[in-house]
Amino acid sequence: PFPASARPKAGLAGGDAGKCLAAAKGAKCGKCSARCPMEAIEMAENGGVFCHASTWNIIAQCMLGNNEDAYKIYSDMIPNHIIDRFGVDVYTTEPYIYSSSIRGPKSLVCGQAGISWLSGTANWMLIAVEQYIFGIKPRWNGLEIKPCIPNAWKEVKAVRKFRGFTVNVHIHNENNCGNKVRKTLVDGVEFSDTVIPVNHDLWIDVFMG
């Protein structure tokens, strides 16, 4: 079910369920005929989609301004989206919880999840979405607002509780440019810095493009 173009190559590779961690190993180790890796081929660290680490890929793509790539990895990793592509009988674990890993395209059970309920993926996925895709990141001196949303999203509205105050954020993307902030208004007044001090309830409008 993985397209040929998505099969692992050296380094990071793509797939229909996230980013494969590395090219799977299967070479002989000297005179030993046993496989060197402890994991089965294209499972977890041995060439599979290691979900916890893939969240950092989303963050990295956002830091590079690659908004479409970041969102694709995020969307590909949503459990219910994987089930839509491979089927619940292949995925085998719950559709509402992240698993530790997904078997890669060279595996005989490609698309199968492994070790649900025991992963840092959910925590890091929340950070990736909230702080990097939505771009609402806590800083020592306030909130940094630097979205990296898909170009197709026309707007995003978010409410952030921060140090006892309520911050309402409205991201406007009429120009279909989700990776560049053009103008920021704080309570209707233009603000030039990306880090906004928060000492009362705020309304923040971010205009992309």
C-alpha cells in the first residue's frame, strides 16, 4: 500500500503513516548470519515509523518554515487516518491513542501499530501542534506567536491560558501563505515583536503572508 516513491532510502524516508526513522538494517554482521538489530525489520528504530521521534520531525519542519511538510507528517500520523488507509485489522490497536511505532513499507505487516498507551508521542504531538504549527509558544518574557499552518487554512482561532490570563489568538490567512507572519495586532494595536508580554487578558490578531 506504500507507493514506490515512499520506500525507505538512506536517512529519513517517507511513508503513508509518518516518517520512517532510517533505512532498515538486514546485513550480516561479519561472519554472523543473524541480523544485527534487535527489532524486526521496519519496526520502531529499525526503519519503522518511530512515532515519538517523528513529532520532532514536525517541529523541525516548522522551524525551517516547511508548513506543508509539517502538516502532512502530522496528518499522516493521526491513528484514525492510518486506519482509513490500512484498515483496523492491520493497524490492530486503538484508533484514539498514539502508539510507539508503525511498521514500515518493507514489513510484512506494513501499517501495523506497536505498543499503544506507552509512548511520549501524545505529549510531544501536543507541543508540535500547539507551539509550532499554531505557533503559540511560551517564553520567559511572554508568548511567542509564530504560526506555521497549511496554506489552505484560512483562519485559526485559539484560546491560551497563560500565567493567570486569557489570550485569544486569531490567525488570518487570506493570502494562503501559512509560514510567514505579515502583521500582528495586540488589542488592535500593531506590535512589531514576535514575543508578546502578557500582563492582562489579550486579543491577538496575526495576519499571514
